[in-house]
Amino acid sequence: MEKFTSFLKASWEEITQHVTWPGFSELQSNTTLVLVGSLIFALVVGVMDLVFENALKLFYQSF
């Protein structure tokens, strides 16, 4: 149990005194970047799905 409490104390000290937390504006810009990237990725996957769906429909209708 002593090792566990020592681990918790060291972890708390690391988080509160040694970690550099990003500012609000940096978090906001990173969040916007992730959102835009996710939307672009979703759009690309949606277009690919639409193209494959129509290609397969045409392929199966030809038989």
C-alpha cells in the first residue's frame, strides 16, 4: 500500500508542478483543427461510399 500512496503523491506532484498546460486559445485552435479535419475526412469517406455504392449497383444491374 505504501508504494501505491507514494505513486499517487508523485503523480500529483508531477501534474501540478511539472506539467505545462496549454492556454485556452491554443486549446481552441487545436479543437477547431481537429473538427475541420474530422469533417473533411467524413466528407471524403462519404463520397467514396457513394461512388462505390453506385458503381456496384451499375455492375450488378448489368447481369
